[in-house]
Amino acid sequence: MVPAAEWTDPLEIAKPAEPDVPPTWKAVGVAYSNSKFAMLYYAYELQRRVPEGINVAVFEPGFMPGTGLSRQAGPRMQRMGRGMQRLPIPASLHR
């Protein structure tokens, strides 16, 4: 399970970690959650600023097999990812 987002000042989030601080699974998970949280804040703020009649929508595709994001995951998780890659999911949506 991915840890919950932890609100932090965006200026702090933008700073790289100190080189002597090894990343932990929790820190990586929180960073991932924070990025999703930030997308929601961005969409909200953008909607506030655009002219009336323009709607803002955000899209977060979730797990994307083949990106290498799970390369540090254990063997079970990697097997699951390879299985998901074989699912017949459309590459794009058409109306």
C-alpha cells in the first residue's frame, strides 16, 4: 500500500534529498502520494484562474506497465506487472 500524502511546503518538496540520506520505501511512497496531491491542487488553482466556460480536467493514468517504475519491487509484484502488460487495454480513447 502506498503511504498517504504528507502536506509539505512546495519549496521544501522541490529540494533534492541530501546525498547522505538513503531513500526509504516510505519516503518514496510519500513522494508519489504528494505528486498526486499536487496535481489536484494544480487543477483546483488552474480552474480558479481560467475564464468562465473553460473546464479543467486532470488525468492520472495510475500504474503504467513497462515504465520501469517497479524495478525495485519484489518478484511477486514484478510478475503482477508483467501480467498486467498482457491485458488488452486500449492505448488511447476515442469517442
